[in-house]
Amino acid sequence: MNLNVKTILIVEDDELNRTLLKRRLDDEGYNISVCENGLDAINLATEQKFDLILLDLKLPDISGLQVLIDIKNNPDLEKTHIIMVTANDERETVLQCIEKGATDYLIKPFAMPVVKARVQRCLNNLYENKDKPPGTNILLVDDQELSRDVLAHRLKKNGYKIKCVSNGAEAFAVLANNHFDLILLDILMPDISGVDILKSIRNEGHHKETPVIMVTALDDMETVNQCMHFGADDYILKPLNTELLKIRISSCLQ
């Protein structure tokens, strides 16, 4: 067995999701194991000590949250990265999981480029230092004034420096003359779509390598896949939860 190959355990009772994840991550060269319930997951994790566990929240025997707690309470397993797999309507439970030690989360249905990006970040330990770099400058592009103001206020309270604009034309003008460490970009914009803004950012030199997180009310995997194809680093769904957004920001900034 090649000790350099990362090992991943997929804990998922839905056969289609389990098969999809295994096949796609197999293609990336990881060593994949699978199981269908929580008790088997705990036993396998104890025996093999995986680098990463993809853990469904809803399992047929015990909850994914309880599996997470049991693994994190085991001194031999507490450093194992765990990504929770969840439906969009379970975001409050995801917050509980983050508080109990989960590294990240994935929302069903899967956008595979997002799955691969978050798995890679976990395995590269890009979540180890969750403190923001000093003086982090973020550009927030969102046409909804209330959403923009609330999010900017919350991020400023967490020490980020936020510049807000309301449309694509303003975004291009600000980007031409300023440096940003990260861009939060709404997909649905009144003048230029977030996807077209993203493409332009990736095609010009000044911010070509700047992390971009797409912000969307569209629970639409086709749109998410399109954004990832054109160079987005990640995405998050509206309504935004600040704690979950901070995870997206911190992992991208690393």
C-alpha cells in the first residue's frame, strides 16, 4: 500500500450518492472505503484511521452528528478531518457539527468540482489555521442593499475590511484600482451576470489569482458547476449564515 495515498471513508446510506462519490474520488487517486451506517463508520475509523471522512448527517442507525461526536471524543481519532454531507435545509445542524469539530460541509445534490476542491483543501490541511490573515480586504458584489449591508456589517465585526458595490460596472471600476484578497460575488446581477464578471476577472492580470466565492440563491448545480469551470474557488447559498461563510472564506484565503 502506498503510504502517500490519502485514505477517505464515505459514510452514506444512499447507494447512488455513495457510488457517485466513490467513483469520482477514485478517479482522483484517493484510497476509498465506504459504509452505509454510523456504527460501521465508527468501527472502520477506529481500525483504519482515515485521513478524511465524508459523513452523511442522516443515517439509518445513529445520526451523523453522533458519529462525529464519538470520533472526536476518541483521542486516537480526534485529528481526523470530517466533512459533513447535508441537505440544504439542515444548515443549523451543520453549525452544531462545526462546533463539535467538523472541518467543513457539503450540500446535496453535489457539484463535483466543489466536492473535489473541499476534499483537497482538507487533505492539504488548509483549514488548520482558521484565523484570518491580518488586514484582509474583501470585495462584496451584491445588488440587494439589505443583504449587502447586513453581510458587510457582520464581516466587519469579524475584523475583515469590506468594500461593497452593487453591480458589475462598479465592480470592474473598483477592481481596476484596488487590491483585494478575496471577492464575494453574487451570481444574479442587474447589469452583468456574476458568471460574466467571474470570467472577466479570470481573464485579466490584476486579480486573476484572487479567490472568488460565488454567492447565490440558486440551488442549481448546473450554475454552480459553470462557476467552478470558469474559475470560482467555492460557493455559498443564500440566505447566508455568517459562521458557514467564515469557513468558506478562511479555507480560500489559506
